[in-house]
Amino acid sequence: MDQNLINLRNAFVSPRAFYDDANFPRGFSRSGHFTLLEAQVLEQHGVLLKSLYNKQSEPQNSFQLQFVNVMEQGMPSSNVIERTWTKYLKLTTCKNKFHTLFGRSRSVPDSYAPLYSSADDDL
């Protein structure tokens, strides 16, 4: 397993660190969405992964070609880099649902009765 991770890291060498201050201003590791390994993968290889995903650069080896095929065809991810990038895309491109404990019902039940009536005003 460690040898496979070393091969993946060597296959996805990136020229600089990747940061997404728009979506994760405190960093990937402090966001609460990524494990430490996933945050490290994004920071170290995110620039190359983004350029491959956006088709700004061509795949240079079989691992990169497999990454591009997985992203284009929606195949299941087979390694930590593909899974991490898929998770990153899901978090940054999907709309978040907002749930609250408070709210109003949209309809008033038929058994609604006013608390007082005009006859109570005569008292």
C-alpha cells in the first residue's frame, strides 16, 4: 500500500502548492471535510489535478491518463488521488442544502380556530 502511494505521488508531481481560498479559506486540513491524507494530497498535487481536470494539460503517464478517464467517464475511483479529487469536486460544485430547526408550515390546518371572537369583546 505504501509503495502504491509513493508511485502515485511520483506520478502526480506538481510545480507548486494548491490552495482554494474561495471555498476553504482556513485550508483543507482545517475545513473539517478532509482527512489529513486527503488534505495533503490536495495541497501537494491539486494544481496538476485541476489542470488535468480542466484539460489545460495533457496526461504524461498511465496514472494521469487513468485519472482523466475516471473524471470524464464517471468510473469509480480506484486510488486515493482520484477519490480525493472527486470529494473535492463534490464539495465545491454541488449546492449545499440548508436545514433549520425552525420554520413555518406552509398551510394552515382546517381545525384552526381563533383564540377569541368578537363576542368576547362585549364582556
